[in-house]
Amino acid sequence: MKILIAHQIPRSPFANMPADWTITFPAEDQECFTPEELVKLIPEYDAFVSFFTQPVPNAVINAAQRLKIISNFGAGFNNIDIEYARSKKIAVTNTPKSVCNPTAELAMGLILAVARRIGELNIKIRLQKEGLWKHNLLGHTVEGKTLGIIGMGRIGQNLAKKAEAFGMKIIYCNRHTEVPGYTRVTMEELLQQADVISVHVPLTKENTKLIGQKEFAKMKPTAYFINTSRGAVVDEEALAEALEKGEIAGAGLDVYEKEPAVNPKLYQFSNIVLAPHIGTATYETREATSAEALANIINFFAGTPTNVVN
């Protein structure tokens, strides 16, 4: 068995593999293999661990001769053309379990940071703004407010539990399954009723720019918008316009349409908190995700595949 690792990820889960297994990581001083390097290396490998922020070009898939599985490090898999991989009889898996809690944790953090103006006031106090202590520093408490969750999968449900602990009421909209214990509503009802709206859907053709000008116009002017899913789920131009017009009260983002670039229009607003795609960026999570990505490979070759997305 030969496994190629595209990116620097925790190595400890790979430490006790059988003696005849070969595990290839980038060099210690190298963050990741380049696409050109992957094309040269991939023909010799049976399994490939890709990384969620690193696109897997079809040229890499074309160059694969022995490859049976791409185990993507991350819950999302829009960095891979999964249908093309399937046409080449290559399975693609993801790691939904290990990323669930930390992403929900960050979403809850963004809710609190925006509602209580933590990001804005952190900047102002560091700049030693004159008279800051006398200014109107009021934010909003989240207790008693309605949280609308768009996409009630693992992460959405995890966020719901956290928000309940803060005394929030939960409504959600979901295309497929009902989630017991919570109130399911239409998208329009959610947009109109929620005080905080948090998006937790995968990036698909149907979900691209799911939230745009029409959706922001339906939100309360006191509503906060949170996105920790994928940047392209939101029309960032429409978000900037909604903030400028005061159609919503603020936003918290961890993901962007054209990462790592951020729409420069968003920088002008003090009522938006921006994070650099850190939903899963904890030591504990990266270790667990590395183990889950490896487990997907082991299970696949054992004949009991897990987390296959194509």
C-alpha cells in the first residue's frame, strides 16, 4: 500500500502502519506538494489524502494509474471534481465527524462576537480611541433570540445544542430530513423570523449564491448573518450592499467566495467579524481529522467504505 499526502497534516495517526506500507508527506519545510509535483508522484500511489483548501486538478486524476481512493481532509469536497473521479473509478471520501464540533463552536463564537460587538470594540480599544469608554457600546444579548439554521446536518444540529445553552430559540430549514425537537420552517419564514441566521450547507450547484440580494432584503434589519460553510454559498456583493443599506445589523464570516482573497468592500464595515477559514483550525481537530482521513482509506480497502461522497 502506498499513500500520498498532499499537505502537512498531523502525522501521528500514520505512525503505526504495516511495515510494507509507504506513506509520503511533503518535506518538513514544505506546506504542500505543488500540482506539478502531484502529477509526477501520483502514478505510483494507491491512495491520496487531499486537503480541503487545495484544489485537486483533473490532471492529477488523469495521471493516476493505481489510485483507488482520494480521502479528502475536510468535510467539504468542492476542491475535487467528484464526478470526474467517479468516471475514473476513483472513490472520494470526506471527514464529516471530526470537523462537526469545532465548526459549530466557531459559528457560536461569531454569533457572540457580532452581537456583542467584540470584534469592533477590540479594534477600537487597541487604537486607543479617545472617549471610547463614554460612547454607545451597546450590543445585543442572544438569550431569547431566534436562531435560524439553514442546513440542519451534523454541524447545524451541533450549533443548535450550543445555542440552546445560551437560551436561544431554534428554527431551521432543510431540504430533506426532519430533525426532531426543532421547528422546521420554509426558507422564507426563516429569513423573516430569525434574529440570527447561520448557514451550514455544502457547496453545490444548487447552493451557489443561495443567499443573495432577495434573501438579505427579507431579513430583519436587526438580524445578524453568519457563514461558516463555504464562501460561494453567499453573494458577497449582495452582502456588502445589505450592510451598506442597513438591511441587516451585522455579519460574521469564516469563508469567502474567492479564498484566500476577501472582497475589499467587506473591510469598510465595523459590524462584520472576519476570520480566515479557521472553523476546523484547532490542534485537537486536525489530529482527529487526520485519523478520520486514514480510517476512510483503511475501511475502503477492507471492503467497508466510509464517508464516500461520489
